[in-house]
Amino acid sequence: MRKKKSIAYQKYLVESLKDSKEAAAYLDAALEDSDPQLLLLALRNLAEAKGGMAKVARAAKLNRVTLYRTLSRRGNPTIDSLSKLLDAFNLRLAIHTK
């Protein structure tokens, strides 16, 4: 009997984030945590799932280097860049009551 091979978590995550509903739920969960570093990590993972930073930067009409900096650990995205990025992911930010 063959052993079942495990899939590395990052590879599994990136693959699952190709689904728009999964991506939306993932970003929503990151926002609920209220840790800006977690949101940046989630956006980086989503960018990887959507074809990488260069492809996402083109789709979002953002400079690739700027996008790398924006989503870095020390990044601080503006509402404009976040909006463009979410638009490239075919997602939008919404506010709900608790």
C-alpha cells in the first residue's frame, strides 16, 4: 500500500485561493483579525494565487515595485491601491454591522 503524499500548506492555500469565493472568505477572515500584518500576508498569498505580483500589478494598473512594497511586511496600502488591488482580484470591500 502506498503512502498518501501530503501537500505543502502554502501550495494548497494558493491553489484554493484561485476560487473567488474562497479568496473572499480568506480576506474576510484576515480582516476580522484586525492585524494589518495578517491582511498584508493574505493579499500577498492571493496575489500569488492570481498569477504573481507582476500579473496582478498589471491588472490593478499599479507599478510592480510599488505593489511589492505595498504588500511587504512594512507595507501600508492606501485605500486607492487597496481598491485597485481588490478590483484586480474581482473583489470589493464592504462594511457590515456587527
